[in-house]
Amino acid sequence: RAGPPAARHPRRPAERPSPAKVLGWQRFTLSLNALCEQCNAILPKGSEAAIGVLDGPGKRPVTCITCAEEPSRG
């Protein structure tokens, strides 16, 4: 053997993809309690919220309807 696996196959630095952008907001009914990612409001199970539709991979943001309707969002 030529040495430990790390020495034979050096790792490349992880490339960070640019964060996905929100294309729009889709309203939906929550099946679990959640928090608005913008204003930190409690969003109870069964209430209406909005989820971000992204232009690439990434964590989809959940917001209250008020924050999703703000023109500066996304």
C-alpha cells in the first residue's frame, strides 16, 4: 500500500454553490408548527403559510403570509 487513504486521494476543497434565489411564494396549509424565517412569528399547525420556490437546490424558506406578500421579499 502507498499509505493511508487520505494520502492517496487528497481531498479537494468543497466548492460552495451560490445560494438559491426565491422565484416566488406558494401558499400552503401547515401540517406541523413552524416559525416564519423573516419575522420569527409562530405559525401553528393548520394555519396558512408560504414556502419559497427556489431557482436551484437549497433549503426552502417558510414564511408567514404577511412577510411573503412584502414586495422586497425574495
